[in-house]
Amino acid sequence: MKLNLFIYSVILIFFVSLVSIILPFINGKIVIINEFFNIPDFGIMGNTIQSSTSDIIQGISNNILKLRLLPYKILEGMFFHHHMSFIEPAWLLSQSNNTPIHQYGILTSILISSLASIFNSPVSLDFYMKINYGSYIVFYIFIIILLIKNINNKLNIILYLALSILLIYTLGFLILYMTPTVSPLRQIFSPLIIIMILYYFKSNNILSFYSILGILLIYSFYNFHMSLFICFSIFLIYFIDYIAEKNNIVNRCNTVNTKKNLVLSFIFFSTILILNVYFDFNSNNTFSEIGIFFGSGLQFSSILFIVMILSIFYFVLIYSESFKTRDYQIQFLCFFSSLSLIFYAWNPSIVHFSQIFWIVLFTVIFWLDKYVVINKVFSSFAIAMVFIMLIPAYEMYNFKKNFYYDEIIKEAKVYKWNFPNAKINSTINPDFIKDSCNLFKNYSNNNNIVMISEYDLFLPYVCGFNNKGFYPQLGQGLISEKYLSKAVKFYKSSKFEYIFVDKAIAENSMDKTNFGFYSMISDYVYKKINYISQIKKTFDILSNDFILVKKGKLVNVYKRKFKE
């Protein structure tokens, strides 16, 4: 009784800690920091933040705020780049204006747009923030259900939760702020599917098996990779079992039709794969076409880490004698966790490992709970060590949040946005946005515009317009001369009359002061400069086909010349 009370207290503390992290994102208190070189930053008194010296030491001492802004300014894609990949397709669906690009699954887009409809809300930036960060609470409720149903030693549940919150603190505020990749929204229903699978392998209920395969087929439109990995893991179990039976390594099991299950799991695995290729919701996504095949280079440390994790799973399989005893639960968890490591192998960073941490950790905890007898003293010691680790992790989380966020919004002027799709707080002066919105309104065609700009994804959306350009984020699509030529051909052959062009790009007036300051601190800034330069290169080729008709604060309006 005392232990159960303690467990529930820990669960409560876990959720309190979790809510304290995500609540500012949900309730609209988070300020969106200006991440663009060519939109000026203003101090709390309304003064423009500038760096007037080339001396890096003097520049930092005079402009500590610019140093705090470093991570926002130097990345090719920060807040808007990442989050708009979720928001834009959902918003377009809500406008009955579908897009072929659903990078994170068409059902994800449908879920967001449907929830907006249920709550009688537009698919606005502020509504999306509630959905995205609220998914943490829902996901971990499902995780708690998974743990309670499958873990007998409740101390192991405490260990799981402590390590989970440790991961969140380790990720840090900027990663939580910047990318929804770490958000559980992409795989929010995965723990429920795991519950069903573990139940099936325990009960051998054939109806459960059919239900799981059907759900995986549907889930593939939400999270293709997870569905594929899960289905292949099931197939792998029965494939190994079938080979073992054929070679008399194990006795035939009367309660399981190995051959039938093998065939069915293979059919559904193949169907999921074929459907993904057929529908190809990323058909116009240059990143998916090319970039997805080139991940970051694996360092020795990353290779060592992957080998270590795989070795743990191999040890778990052998130690538990799962192939002899037909412990399908352990086999499935090990296979699925191993396949999930592909996320990390493709891009070996803590961001991508965080996506699979929950299943990797659950696999180890499940095995410990089922096969390893650990006395309470040792369990308590392990939990105590994790809680001790939480202290510096918590302090580091708050330190970085304070330096790179809290101090910024103290020193920079914060504005209240009141646009149809964005009722948020931001350090970006809304006058620049309003000016662009008015230009879109005056020169648009049925709320459709064409844009060549660094702001081509978020700015039309905030104003309630649909960018019909070559690619939602042009700079991301210009990965080679081939795609540059395709973009130029698109703009030359399209029927639109007006085009909206980044003012700094059109007038060749990019903020050299900003570039110079940040380039002295980090070489990473040159990637962003190249990103913007590729966009400029596109317009330079097209410029003779258009004439300037209106100058704006962020974008200029050009009209296509009449052809003789």
C-alpha cells in the first residue's frame, strides 16, 4: 500500500515537472524570437540593435543581446522552418486547398485540422502550439498505461519516468522550442499499439492479430516508419520461428499458426510499403527526394553507441532464451527497438535519439522486470543516482533557457501579434508583417500568391495566403543546379502576373553588419548565407522578366512584363 502510494506520488511529480516545462508553450506565454537577419531587432526602448564595430571583443561587449541571439540567427531553419512543416499542410487542408507534401504523414495533418474544427478554431500558430506541446501530456499518459500494464516491479516505473524527464532536461529549451521532431505528436499513438501487441503475444488471440495489422495499415498514413518497423518486427518473429520449426530447432507450437502469421505479416508489410510509394505524400518534397538519403556522417562515437545498444538487445534475447521459449514479447521489443535506431543512424544527434528513447528504455525495463531479480536496495540506489543526475540537468536546462531566452525577452522589445493565423508574442515587429499582408491583399489572386523569399513559408500563412511557388521553402529545394534550373523554368512558365520578392534579396541590401558579427563567432552562419544566396540567385535569373511596381518593408512586388 505504501509502495503504491509512493509510485502514484512519483507519477504526479513527473507530470508536474512535465507540465512546468510545456505549459508556457501551451498557454501562449512563449515569445517567438526573431530568427531572420534582415528583420531588425529592437531593444526594449525601441532602439535598433546594431553592431557598429568589426572588433569581435568590442562587438560582444556592446551587443550582448546579439550574442544571445546567435543560435536563432545562424541556423538555416529555426522555429518557423521546422514547425511550419506541420502547420502549413494542416492549414491548407482546413482551407480545402490540399498540398501534395505531408512530410509528417497525411493523417497528422488531418488530425491537426480536425481538432481545429472540433474546437471551432482556425489552424493558427497559437492553436498548433497547444496541440503540439499538449501531445506530451497525452503521450506520457499512454506511456504510464503501458508501464502499469506490463511492469510488475513498480520501482522500475519510477526509474523509467526519472530517465524520461532527465532526457527532456538534457535536450534543453532551445531544442524543445525549435523543432517538433522531439515532440511525441508524430508517434502519439505508438504506446497504445505496443500495448495491443504485447497483449496479443501473451494471449495469442487471433482477432487481436488481425486488428493490429489493420491498425498498422491505417497508422502508416500517420507515421509510416513506425508502422513499417512494427510490422517488419512481427514478420521477423514468425520468419525466425518458421525457420526454427522447419529445422526442428524448436517444437511446433499448436497455439500459433506460424506459417499463416508469417504470410499475413509479410502481406501487410508489403502493402504498407507499396501504399507509401503509391501515394507518396512527399512527391514534391526535395528533401524527401534527395536529402533524406544523405544523413549526417557517422562518427566513431556514434558507431560505438549503436553497437553498444544493439549488443544490449542481443544480450537480452540470448539471456532470456527467447527463441527457445518463444518469448515473442521480448523478441518484438528488441527487433522494433533495433529497427528504430535507423533514426539515430541517419542523423546521430540527441534530437533523433529522443524520438526512440521511449521504446529503447521500455525494452530494457521490460526485460529487467521479467527476467532479472533485483533487490529493492539496488533498485532504490539506481533510482537515487538518476534523481541526483536530475539536479545538474535541471540547473543546466534553466541556465541555457535563461541565457538564450529569458534574457532576450527582457532586453528585446516584445510585440503582440494579432493576425488571423498568429495571435502570439514575438520580438518581430508586426508592422513588417502587416505591410506584407497589405501587399498580398492588393496584388493577390484568390488568396494565392507567388513568392521568392526567405519568408516564403511562414509569411503568407500568417497573412492567410497560399504561396504557389516552386517549393514551400525555396532555399531548401535549391540543393543543386538541376533544381535551380527546374525552379527557374517553373517561374518563367507559370501564369501568375505578380511575384513577391524578398526586399533584401531584390535590392541586394542584405545586412552585412549582422552577417559580419555572427560569422566572427560561428562558421555555421555561412550555411545560412549560402541558403539566402541560392534564393537570390533564382531571382537574379528571373529579374529581367519582371518590373518593380511596389516597394515594401520586407518584400517588393514585381509584375511580369508583357511578352510581345
